[in-house]
Amino acid sequence: MNDIALDVLERASVGNMDAFGQIYKATSSFVYNVAFRTTHNSADAEEVTQDVFMKIYKNLKGFQLRSAFKTWVYRITVNTAINRYRKSKKEEKNRVDYDNIIESLPDSRLATEGVAQRDNEARLNALLDMLSYEHKTCLILREIEGLSYQEIAGTLRIPVNTVRSRLKRARQALLEEAGRGKP
């Protein structure tokens, strides 16, 4: 990354877009490379790069020359990239958990026979969709798959008491919703 002249930083900090463009040209490949090394994903790195430059633009007025501009940009980039990486991993884990649960459902339960069964299934799905992912997962594993609390805890890598509280909250939410006369 090339050094940025102090006058360019000052002009950019008061909204001069030409000066900000110079900052972007001088730092964008550096920001992207740091983001890519952190996220290991080009789409995430592009998103991080956009986020970083929005943060730089918004916070440039507050940048005080206590550290080098490169250090400041690096810190913003690393923090933004780490947050994006964590978010991506969490989303990926949730997607994998959901896919695993769906794949584990026996085909006989998914088969629909007649209008009444399709209606009941639609109601059940509507009720389950109202629950958080964590509550829905515990409820499916317990009530549909018949797993014990210990087995659920092991499968989801959570304490048994967490399984109990999630099941209780899920059941309470379903009862409340059913009492309202919805799905």
C-alpha cells in the first residue's frame, strides 16, 4: 500500500471525492487482499472491502494521526473481515444443521396421503416456522425423531439443560399460537 499524503487525507475528510478516490486507488488492493486472507472467500472479501471503504469514508474525519493511516485501515479491515468470517461460518453451520435434520427425516413421514394429511402437515410447518431455529431443531429432534435429551444435547453440542429450556420455550410458543386460533 502506498503512503497517502496528509493533504489528500485532509481533503477526503471534508468530503472531497477526488481525494477519497485517490485513497481508494492506493488502498483497495491492500484491503481486498487482507480481507481475502481472513475470509478465504472472494465474495466475502469483496463485501468486506465495500464495508471497509464505507467505514473509512464515515470515520475519516475522526482519524487522528496518532498511528499511520495504513495501520488504521488495516485495523478496520481485519475487524470487519473477522466479523464477516464469523457470520459466514455461523450461517454455514445453521444451513448444514438444517440440511442434516431434513435428511434424517424418514421418507414415510414426508409422504402425504390425502387432503387431511396435507392440511395437518401445512399447519405443523406453519407452526414450526414461527419458532427460532434453535427451538425448532430441538423440537423436531425430540418430538418427530424421538431422540432423548442426552442425544439431542450430543447432536447439537449443547448442555442438556439448554435442550430442556429450548423445548419448554418452543412448546410454550406453540401453545400460545394455537390458542390464538392461527395455523
